Amino acid sequence: MLASALLAVAAAVSVVSATPFGGSSPLGVAEKLRLARKSAIPAQSFSFGDAAVEAAAPIAKRQVAIPTTFEWSSTGPLIYPKNDSEALAGIKDPSIIEVNGVYHVFASTAKEAGYSLVYLNFTDFNQAEASTFNYLDQTPIGSGYRAAPTIFYFAPQSLWYLVFQNGNAAYSTNKNLGDPQGWTAPVNFFSAEPAIIAANIGSGYWVDMWPICDATMCYIFSSDDNGHLYRSETTLASFPNGMGNTVIAKTDDTSIYDLFEASNVYYFGGEYLLIVEAIGSDGDRYFRSWTSPTLTGTWTPLQNQEPTPFASHYNVVFPGGAWTQSISHGEAIRTVVDQTLTLSPCNLRYLFQGVDPASTADYNALPWKLGLLTQTNSICNDTAPVSSSSSSSVVSSTTTSIASSTTSVSSSIITTTPPPTTSSAAASSKTKNNGCTDKTVKITETIEKTVKETIYSTQTTTVAGATITATAPGATITATVSGACKKA
């Protein structure tokens, strides 16, 4: 097995008492958050905006050596409510993708009056808070209860989907990710709450829909705040229609708080990673993790114990000072943004929600803010940040054309500038032989990083006619021109 890396996605947990929403505890703020969130969900069914996916071909399967531990470093708060007429209490439940160096964030907005959605984009996290907040209740998505979005590009239809909860599970679509007014009115996936959820939800709530597809099927994972993770399905060809056959994908008989909500499911080459938010014995939120070879298979524990979590305040350091004890609802930064929800296993980054543990506000008024986790124990050799050029890189088989990969996101899909193409590859040394080129090519930094992010085992790719072999992520990459004789 090659040591390609595991995708790490660190999520966080909001503060909730170990006693089910009852009694007084230092973490009563989180309890209030949860209770308020639940009471904010209307009894009637509202349209729900479905998450959109950005086009990218499937990543080639590769063997991955999964780390036995995860370690993270957190920034301070990067995104939080503006001082504007919206008068928000918190920003939470983020979904994030990176395309051509631009980060696109969709999130829930929270205040006493209820929940809605916001969209922003930026190129530098240090400038995130200064970016324009586009409040999506002022778009065709409309007002009313909308929360917990997920964004992805559904390649078969060349459409972005935004999936979110609205009392049901809903979706909205858009041809241009950068146009907030381009979203369609929400459409529900289900005619009503699935019967199996109604039968098992108890005093919980149906929340946090997570879409993901494989080669033939599309699924929605969801939670009930009562210890159950559900999975619904339809065919890839039928999506978004026909969602049904809802089953319990996973349950936890120990405590409903050990498998609470905010699931993420990612593909990282031959295997899937599941993380689910739990409420710890100290009342703080944290993430547990499992793996499975298929989306319908058995989930094998990875880092799923409170002392050894996927992400919590136990394995996250705060160089600027701890501003939250909960690592709660969030999402890993994806640069392959299609319906496969594929992550690079190298140098994971996770945008999460945190809250001041001293806050005593009611649930809807909790001051949630967004911070960024960066994996500090990546097993990849290359510790440099993920290149923006890898945002649209594609690996469709063991042989890939980087030239086409780097231009897979066109201006008609998203209003950002495509990364450099094959002109980035240049020969550093040439030896002429009867007017032909027999050369070793030094791939420039942009293309080299692209290759490092897309080649996960001993595979080859092609750049400007040069055959490239990479033995592992971060390995030194050179290329030798082969085939027809070329002019020097």
C-alpha cells in the first residue's frame, strides 16, 4: 500500500450539557442553542435549497495509508456577523469549496427570528470578513427556514446544487456559482418526512442533509439528533428526482449524543470517510470518524472515541488563544467540487463553527463564528498549501491530461479566471538529436503542484506531450518527452 494520505476533515461541536438538554450546567449555552434550533424548525414543510457541485472527473482509485491520529491547528474567528441591518447573532454550518484560488462559502445565518442562508467569496482568509455578504433570502431561494447548506457541482447536468434543510430536504440550482441571484426557487427532495425517520426520531429533529454520489447512485445522509444516521438514495441518472429507500445507515446504542448530527462523507480514493458530530462528556462538541469501502457498506471505526477523536479541543491547538471549546458543524475545503465529494488526502483544512463557551445567550442568539482548522500531522511529504491551480484538476484514469484538467471550470460555470494551462510546462534542458528533441522537462511550480495533488500512487500523466511519473504525493516529478520526434 502506498502512503497517500487520508483526508482529514475536522469538525467541531457546540456546547451542550451531558444531561439531555436539561438542568443547569456551565454549557447551558449550547443546550439553549440546540433547543432554540429545534424550536425554530416550523411544523410545515418548506422548500429546501439543494447543494451544488462543480465539475471534475472522478479521482483514480488509490490505496491510502490512514493516519492513526489527527492533529490540528486553529485560526481565530475568521467569519462572523457583520454590523449591518441583518442584526445576526451568529454565522454557522459552513459549506466551502475552492475554485481557481477563490473560496466560496455558504452558511447558515442565525438570530432570534430564525435561520436563513448567506453566500460570500474571497481569495484570502484574512480578507474573508471584509467580503460582501450576500443574504440568500433576498434571492429566489426566498425567506423562511433554510439552514445547513452543502454546495457541489453536479457534472452530469452541468449545474451547481445547493442542498439545505427547510423542515424537509431541499435543493436549488444555479448555472453560475458566482451569481447569488441565479439560484432557483427551492424544491423538496421528499413529499414528507420518510416513515423510518418519523418512527425513530423520538424527540429529535431531522437535520443536516449531506449529498454524495458514486458512479451509479446518489445519496443523502441525514441525522435526527436522536442517535441515528439515515441514508436515502436515487440513481445518478434520476437525480434529484426519486429520492427514497431511506434506511438507518448507522446508529449508536450507547448514547444519542455519540452520533448526534452534522455528518460529512468524503471520497478519498477507494474508500469513504464518515465524520459525525458528537456531544462529549464535558458538553463540548467534537467529531468522530469511520471508514467504509462503499457508501452502503459497514462503517469501521477510525478515530471515534472522545479521548482520541477526529477533531476536538483535545487535538486542536489555538496559537492565538482558545476562543471555543467546541469543534462543531463544518466542512473540509474541497478543490474537486463535483458530486463525488472527493478530497485530497494531503494537508487537510476544515472550516468549522465555534462559540465562546462563556456565552449565556439563548440558542438562536448564540454568537457562532467560523474558524479554520489545518492538519498539522499530514503524512504527505509536501507540506506546502494546496495550490489554487489544483482547484479544477481532474484525474479520470491512470493517465490524465493536465492541459484539459486545469481548464475544466469554464467562465460559464463560475466567474473566476482559469489557471495556467500547458504553457506553464517548459523545458529546462534540451539535447538536440538530428533536429529532434530528446529532453528532460522540469515542470513549473503550478503544473508540478497540480500533478502532486492529482497523482496518488505510481501513475503517469501528460503535460504538453511529456510523460510524467509520480511515485507518491509530494515526490520529485520530472518528465521525459516520448513518442514522435519534435522540433527543439
